[in-house]
Amino acid sequence: MVEVELKLDEKGRGAFYAKEGNERLGEMQIAISGTDLTVFHTEVLEKAEGKGVATKMLETMITYARSHHLMVIPLCPYVNAQFKRHPENYQDVWKKKVSG
């Protein structure tokens, strides 16, 4: 069973790590600043692709953002694509770009 854990440094940078046992299957790199959670990159090992690992990290990140009242800036292509495909699921945490 895949488990996801968050590790952050003192500056609010880190990642959600997907693991099965002692093996790391993927990571979602993030940074937290103020009320913003920026997602930079999501990566899953080739052997774990198509098994819901990225989705599990996304769900964990969204739950974390909601519980900590953070707005998500989806710079990561995967997260951005999921937000655009299912905006109704993420509208409460999606910080869309402000033009100006």
C-alpha cells in the first residue's frame, strides 16, 4: 500500500513523498510561503506509473492545503492539468494567476 508523507525544511520547502515499504515511488516538490503552496514538479518511478501514485500525492497535497488554509499555485504540469480537467474539485484551493 502506498503511503504519502510530507517533509519540509525550515524555509517551507520540501516534498510529498510516496513510498511503499521502504521504497520511494514518487515525489511532489513544493514550497510554502505565507498562505501559498506552490507545486513545482511531480515525478513517479517508471515502474509505478499508472498505479495511482501521482493521484495519491495530489489528494494528500490538496487535503494538506485545505486543512492549513493554503492556496495552491500549480506550476507543475501534472497538477495544473488535473486542476484544469476537474476545476470543480479544486476551485476552493486553486490560486489562479492574477494579471497585472
